Amino acid sequence: MPLTRRNIGLLLAPVLALLVWWLTPVLPYEARAVATIMAFCLVFWMTEVIPLSMTAFLGVLLAVLLGIADINTAFQNLGHPIILLFIGSFLLARSMTRHGLDKRIALYILSRPFFQKSLFRLFLGFSSISFLLSMWVSNSVTVAMLLPLMLGVTQLVCQPEQGRSPAVYFLLGIAYSASIGGISTIIGSPPNLIGVNYLEQQGITIDFLEWMLLALPIALTMYGLMVLYMHFFLRKCSYNQSTVQAYVAEHQQQQHKLKQGEKVTMSVFLVAVVLWLSPGVFNLLGLQEAYAFMSTYFAESTVAILAALLLFLIPPGRENNGEGTLTAPDLVKIDWDTILLFGGGMALGQLVVTAGLADVIGRSITTFVDPAQQMLLVFGLVTMVLLLTEVSSNTAIAITFVPIIIGVLQGLHLPLLYPVLGVVVACSFAFMLPIATPPNAIIYGSKQVPVGEMVRAGVFLNAIGSVVITFFVLLYIG
């Protein structure tokens, strides 16, 4: 049998699962079985033996077969409101891509004279677009949309310096900007939603605006540091402004005037953003009745589905044969693997809590961790999750480890909100390897970025990310 990554996973998963079962005889049966299942699934996730979502379903099915989950409730998370939020936000992003609104926004910003003055300013324009779009649209969609434009520009203006093309760092910076921007809103990255859901299970509710107020400062700080780091590599590159101007002008000529589909998409998107932010604004203003009304009737998931339905109902002009801005074929073009992974993974994560495994791990760690050393604890947890995310899906890592970390924090009698926020953010701050995040994988797939260069640039940003997250978590804890 060839020694492929998949075959390694097929061999290692049962071995590790049996080892965990053998090493944990003192645990109650339910906790021991869940630990065994999680070890098996973690190997499958890291080696991608089967699609990530199917691994989550396999884990839940094993729990049912081992008698630690009820089939009537095991898959209830597939109907969780956050699944609806995923679907609605993905359909919004699909509408942007289908009607070319995202590309139009990118070309408009890049046509501004400020961004055409130098290669670094051009990079600043691309990276800021990547950052801002990823707050609201899947970071993988954002990078996939920007990549053709980036490749065209870098081929024109980035000449190799001493055998190393600055285009490598140009492309890496765009991928990193998308990952960093995605932490800024609840819908920006799947781990954000996972963290919010686990906190809600512990009685801690955080709305859309509250998340932004906490996460956006982290994102802006990390983005600023990343930009300065990339400036170090880009500053010596020769640059021809007229070449870029001609390139942007050519692409703008290919753009028609604003189409009805773009207008509808933008209008629905703005309505969704206003409704998402309204409960938090009312809460800040002390308008508790308005806050309660909006939280009850216009929760994030309700707004996302309402926006998606409007896109299916509103036609994008008279020439569309009576169809909506989105149509039935668009339903199959959204990221169902992530949606199903979230549903099955949340069921697995819930088993970690209900079976008592999180509590057992939490109490075990408290025996050798000093609660007074909060800085070391937070830094250690953040760094651990960040490094694990380098070799597995950030969604899978969040599903697996957030409930365990909650158990650790509860065992140490420490506040949950800010450390969990830090761990969730760390899931998106993996910059070293192509498999770490979808943006990294897309950029690597362009054949312009060697793995060695990605590791070289990413290891420094990983270290900076751990420090930045730890600083803000401790600042928030006070």
C-alpha cells in the first residue's frame, strides 16, 4: 500500500483510538468512549481520509453505535439556528460572486490614484479589500475572486530580485488578510460561530456588535503588523505605475454599468448588516425593549435566511425570465461541506461536554496549572490551538478543543468569554502551511508560492499572532 497521507490516516486512526481506550481505564464509560472517538476523528480530519463533514458524521454514528448518544437527538445540531446563519450568509456571498459585485468593488478601489503610487500601496489596496470582504464573505471566496486580478498585476510589476519574486509575498499577504479579516464578525469564519454557540450553552450570550467590538481591534492590530512585515519584502521591488493603470483601465472597460442584480444584492446585504448590528446598538444605548424585540424576532440566523429568501424572490431586472437574483442552481454552489461539518461537529463537541470528558480533562489540568498565571495559561492555550490548526481544518480544531478548553477554564474558576474568544481567533491565525486555511491553499494552488516561503513568512506571523491574541485577552479580562 503506497504511503500516502490518506493511507497513513487509515492506519493511524484505529491505532490511536485503541491507544486512547487502553490508556483511560479510570474514566467512566461514556467519557472514555468519547475520548476514543475524538482521537479517531482527529486523525481523519488531519489526514482528510474522507471529506471533513463525513468524518463528523462518522463520529456521531460511532457514538450512537456505542450507546452514548440517542439517535433521536444525536443529529439535532443539523437543525441548529447557526446552520441557518451559515446557509444564509453563504447564499449572500454566492449572489455577490454570481453578479460580479465583489470584483467591481475590488476594481473600484484599485482604480484610486492613491493605490497606484507604488507596489506597496497596490498591495495595501488588495489586502484591504481582502480584509474587508472577508468580514462578510467566506475568506476562501474572497481570495478565489481576487486571485486572477492579483496574478495579472504581479506578473506585470513584480520582477524577481536575487532569484526571489516579491509576488510571493504579495500573494501571501492577500491570503493572510482574508484570514485575519474573517475573525472580525460572527459570520466571518466558521470557528467564530462555533465559539459563540459553545458560550451560549454556558449561558453567555454575545451578539453581532459585541463580537465586532471585541474581535475587530485584534484583527486591525494583526493586519497592521502583517502589512508592516510584508512592506519589508516589497520595498525594494521596481515598479511601473503606468503599467498598472493600463491593466486596471482594461479590466474596468470590460465592466458594464451597474446591473440590477448587483443593486439588489447590495441592497439586501446592507439590510442584513443593519439588522445584524441593531440589537447590539440598542443594547449599548440602553433601549432594552427594542433590544429584546430585535433579539427575539430578528436573530442573526433569522436575518440571514430572510436575506437569502429576498434574493430568491426579487428579480434582477426584466430580462431574467421571471427568476430571482438567486436561482435553484445557486443552492448547490455554496459550501455544503462546511455546513455539514459544523452540524456533525457540534454534535461531537456536545458529546465531549455531556459525557463528562471536558470536565475530566479540566480537573486534570487544574492539578498542575496555577490559576494566578493567567498570561502563561492563555498564551499556552492560544499557541497550542494555533499550531494544531496548521495541520487540520480550523473548524475541526474549534469543534474539538473549544469544549475541552471551557472545561479547563471552569476547573480553574476563570472567566470563559475572553479566553474562549482568544482560542477561537487563534483557529484562524495559522499562516505557515497550505493545509492550514482555505486562503493558504488557494494561494499555494496558484503555483507561485513555494511551501518553504510560506513557512518562512508564516512562522513569524504565527508567533506575532499568539502574542497579539494573548495581549488582548488579558486586556479584556482586566
